Amino acid sequence: MSIAEWLGSRFELSRHSSGGNLASMEGLRGFAVILVFAVHFCTLARAAVSDSKLLTILDVLERLGHSGVDLFFVLSGHLIYGALITRPRPFGSFMRRRIQRIYPTFLAVFAIYLLLSLLVPSQSKLPEQGLNLVLFLIGNLLLLPGIYPMQPMITVAWSLSYEMFFYLVMPALIWLFGLRAMPVARRNGVFIALAVAVIAGCAVWSGPMRMAMFISGALLYECLGQASARRFPVLLVIAALTVAAMVDLQRPDGAFGYALRTTTLFVAFWLLCFSCFAQSTGILAHVFAWTPLRWLGNMSYSYYLIRGLTLKLFFILAGKMAIPLSLNGSTLTLMAVLSFSVTLISSAILFLLVERPLSLLPVQFNGRSIAAAER
């Protein structure tokens, strides 16, 4: 067996759900992974950089990297809404599947953080023993950080609060508004109005504005299902992404700036995903269907949870190995390549040992097989 065949046997995922899972969707997850890597790498590398131009580059990459989470939310909104709207699903079995998808990998990483907190108390986030410690552990295990103002044990786990909130709310919205019985055009109107309400409401009263990205995913699913769905020029998609990037880099402070950022990303990522999924033979679909990028996307959840800890340990070890304290352009690039490679290794181990066998292989609920494609 060749290396490519071995990798394919482990990182390709069989798709059995209705309509399958688009290759470009896997690649888009891989692209989102690269964006979130940039956030942590740039944050840690900044302390070892003194050149002002390099610092500017790191600042730009770090700010743009935060949009990787927004892209994950759009893709999740598309998949989960699509799974819910196509046919009625018992809420209990739906939530069991979502819990089975999220918790095994989360608990594995949580246990690693907990162990390291006990071994290295100086780096621990655990409160002093007592009621605060119990509440801290319970809140983190219930994925409350992000929605509820409390510190997460795993820094990036705040986004899981958003995911779980979406899982709980979307079935209720489908039932409350009778969305299955609505014409598609009216459903689109509901989602547009809901997105405006979320963004405007969070801008005025503060709140989880990035929840709007899930709505972008739901709107994406509806528009892809229309026979008359338009095909957008690649240049339009690039222009929308450029505008969103410029707003992200130059946005004014405060709620208005964040609302503007959210709106431009809402539109730009909708256009990007629509162009990839609706035009499977187009250039964007081919770019994001690149096999290594898809494999990275398939283990994106493991990568998302473990890469922060991996990078921190890498930089600690690099410091102990007397790597120059002041990085120039070439050494910074080398550090980026090495650290990304290390995160790939740790993520692959987590994916192969925990996520794939416990969360992605088809499982049985009520005698019915549920495909791993429902991510």
C-alpha cells in the first residue's frame, strides 16, 4: 500500500447521506483550519518579532484568521439546517447524534487540559478548590462558555456553545414558523429578516452576533435547492471576499464596526460556498476539492480543538532549545512551517484515535443507521 493509499484509507470519509457531501465543502473546512491556525501562530510569534513590517503582517494574518470560525459556522448551518428541513426528525435522536458528534473529541482534549492543569499549576485555569471549581468544571462540560460569561478551559470551545445553541434553536424555529410547509421564497425571506434582526439586535443590545453566520448557511441551503439558482462570476466572489477582508482589517471600533464585519462576511462566505457547491466544475470548486485540503478539512474538528495547546507547547520547547528570540522573515517562515506540521501530527493522532472511530463512523439509533456525513 502506497503512502497516498494509506492516508486515503484514514482521512477519506464515506458519505452516504442524501446528496452526499461535496468535496469542496471538505476543502472549505481545510481552508478554515488554515485561517484559525494563523490566529494562534501570529499571537505566539509576535513576542519574538521586532521588525515593524513583520509585526504588521502578523497583525493582518491574525485578524483575518478569526474569520475561519465564521466560515465553520456557515458550513455547519448549511449541513444541520439541511438535515432538519428535508424530513421531520425526532428531537431526541437528533440531539443524541449531535452530542455523539461533539463530545468524544471534546472530552479527550478536556481531559488533556485537566491533566496538564494538575501537572503545571502555574498554567492552570482551574479556580481554587470548592464550589467555584465545581461550577467551572460543570459549566465547561455543558459547553456554556461563549453564551454564558465564564472562562473556557479550552479557549476555542466558546464556539461549541454557539454550535449547541444552534442545534437547540433551529428545530424549534422550523416547528414554530412551520418552515417545512412554507414556499422556498418565503423561507428565504424569513432567514433574511432573522439575520437582520440578529445583527441589528446584537449591535444595539450586545450579544452573540456571529450566530448570524449559521443563518447564512441555512439561506445557502435553500438557495442551492432552487432549480433557477444563479451562477456567480468568480470575480464577484473574489471582490466580495476582498471587501470583507478590508472591512475586517479597517472596521471602526464598537458595535457598528462589528456589525459591518459580520454583514460583509455573511455575504462573502455565502457567495464563496454557493459558487463552490452550485458549480462543481468551476474553478473555485476545483481549488477547494484539492485532496490534501479535503483531508485537512475532514479532521478539522480535532485540529480546531488541539491546535492551540500544540502551538503553545511548541513555542515553549522552541524557547528552551535556544531558538533566536528575534525572528526575521526566513526564520519566521520556518517556524510557521514547523509549527503547522506539528499541529497536523497532533490533530491526526486525535482524529484517528478518537474522532473518527467514536464520532464519524455510522452509528445506530433506534435500529436506523445515521451517516457520518451529518457533521
